[in-house]
Amino acid sequence: MSERHPDTAAVHAGRLAIPLNRASSPPLFQASSYEFADLADVEAIYAGVKQGAVYGRYGGPNAAQFESAIAELEGAEAAAGAAAGMSAIHAAVGTALTPGATLLATQELYGGTFALLENDYRKAGVRVEYVDQQNLGEVAAALASLRPGVLYVEALTNPLMNVADLPALARLAHDAGAALIVDATFATPALCRPLDFGADLVVHSVGKYLGGHGDVGAGVVAGRRDLIEAIRGRLVRTGATMPHFEAWLALRGLRTLALRMERHSRNAAAVARYLSTVPEVAAVHHPSLHAAQRELVARLYPSGTGGIVAFDLAGGSAAVDPFLRGLETIAIVHSLGEVATTISYPAVSSHRPLTPQARQALGVSDATLRISVGIEHEADIIADLARAFAGLAERVRA
Ligand code: PLP
């Protein structure tokens, strides 16, 4: 190469310093644009005939790696990464709905999804209706009368941990000509693969268990290739594809998903058992305690049901703040699925968009707390909860 001016070298130098043998863990490709060898290269890469990247918003190598990992884990033909769980949900629902179609959603819905359906879909003219996903008779009747384009459910509901009967819901949806979309954020493919039970699309908030360390903001949707390619188109057009670094972090988190979910599940079951013995607790919500769902849990979740446990304080809403102040290591966090145990108060966090009446109707009271049980030693998690229960009555009076 001819000698060049330092100004030019500063711009171009070092570009060949890429090892040609494969790195043992995925490198981060923090580039927003890629070079083409010639116009044939441009055409081949755009047509997907040759593997390659074009431009950041279209998705980069790290997102492609994460997507292929999720597709394999979910048993899907393809997956599309998104900027957030909400972008994945929006792209999946928006793509599956045809003009004039109705959307039938579970009433036990993550508050952000409820806000999306109400503020963006209903206001745009989509008919949005809700149903109790646990009541299959009600679901069948709603499907028959509304003939929706999409039935949208949550695999494990937030925060009460009801278990959706996915095989039955898929059958009912398909008999009525609807597509079934499942939010499986709480379950992850380590515990349950909705596509195996007939779902058309599965969506996740990646920042929860898939990423697992409380440092990722992203989403993903998996399913049939033709649906995913349509969804990807929408994500690209709306600038909602998965950022490179988030994809890199998420894939790193995925490596320990199976181990983490096993420990989350075991610890959460232990916490549920402990809470059932505490006099200051009026009710505990965990699949191991839902007697009517025992057979379903065994069939759909043979390896456990993840880290979420909810409970109602016997002292009502007046006991919530004094209880939270009694915790030392369990932090108040408006997310879940991290390695550390965290707690949230759904009335002011995930279920904030709902009226108190709507929350009550779902069984989420002003005394309901949700624990995202981490992977610490179970004795230390229970000890912190016990600390908060000890002296709770005095702190309520104070
Ligand atoms: N689905 C569930 C069950 C959630 O808990 C959340 C977020 O808390 C979302 C979807 C939305 O995901 P994100 O915050 O990544 O947009």
C-alpha cells in the first residue's frame, strides 16, 4: 500500500486487524453499516442469497446470532429480535391482524400490553375485547361470537401465575380461524415452548429471564418463517429492530438460561412454601399451589415454572410500605427475571395503567406483592422475607 497521510491513516488504518479464525465466543459487531464488494454483492445480500449485513436498522450479525439461538430454543422456523418486548408484541399483533379484524386478549395482561391495545389499537379502530383465558368455555364463546383475527394470551400470567392451557387455547383459536400469540416472558423456552403446543407466534421481553442479568432492553418473536419475515419488515420500517450490544448481551445471558431457570424455579417453589406458613400473608399465588392446575403444570412445565411468586399481605395496602421497608437485600424493582431477588408492587408498577376496580376484578389487590425470586441461596432469600415480616405490625403502627 502506498504511503498515506496520517489524516487518511486515522480514518482507514486498522481495518484488516480481524482474526480469520473463529472467536470462541461471539464478538460484538458494533457497526451500523457494511461494505459491499460490488453490485452483484449488493443484490445477493439484499435478496438473502448471500449471508451479509447492510445497515444497522436492518439488523446486524449479533441480532442474527441471537435470533437463530431463539429459533432453535423455541423450535421455530425463525425469530426476529426487537428493540423491546413491546416492539416485538406490537410488530407481532400488528402483522397478524388484517384490516377490520378483532383482537381478543386475555384480561390478565401485562399492563404495558394493555396500554398498547387501548391507546394504539383501539384508537386506530381495531376492536379489542378481553376474556378470562383460564375459562375455556368463555374463550370458546368469545371466539365464536367475535371471530377475532388474533387470540393473545400469556403463558404464565402476571402477577398471579395462572397457567394457560396452551394446547386447548390453540385448538379453540384455530377452530375459529384465529392466530394464537403467546407472551411467554415468564416461562422462557427452558421451561415451556408454546409453538410445540400449537401457538402461531411466541413473544418475549428479552430483558427478563432470557437476558437474565437486568442489563438488557430488547424483545423477540418466534414462529413460522413467512410470519417472522413480515414481522421483521415491520420492525425494520418502524426502526424497532434489536440493537447490536443488546443482542450480544442477550446471547451471553442465554448461555446460562437452563441453569438459571432451574434455580429460579426451585427457589420460587421454596419461597411459595414458606409464604404459605406466614400468618401475615393472606394468599400465595404460585402454580404449585393452584390445585386445579396441577395436571396442566405437570404436562406443560415438567422442569418448573420459573421465579415468580405473588402474595397478598393480610394487613392490606397499609402493610405494603412497612413490609417493603423491612427488606434488606430484596430491592424494589419494576422488572423481573434478574439473578437477584427483587420485589414489585403491581398496583403502582406493572398494573398501573388499570383502574383499581379493574385490578380487583383480576384478583390483583392493593395488598398484592410480586417477588421475582433470584438464584441466591434459598435460605438467604427466605431470611430477608422473614426479617420484613418480623416487626411488621410495629412498623404499620408507627
Ligand atoms: N410482557 C411481559 C409479561 C412483561 O412483563 C413485559 C415487561 O415487563 C413486557 C412484555 C414488555 O417488555 P419490555 O419492557 O421489554 O418492552
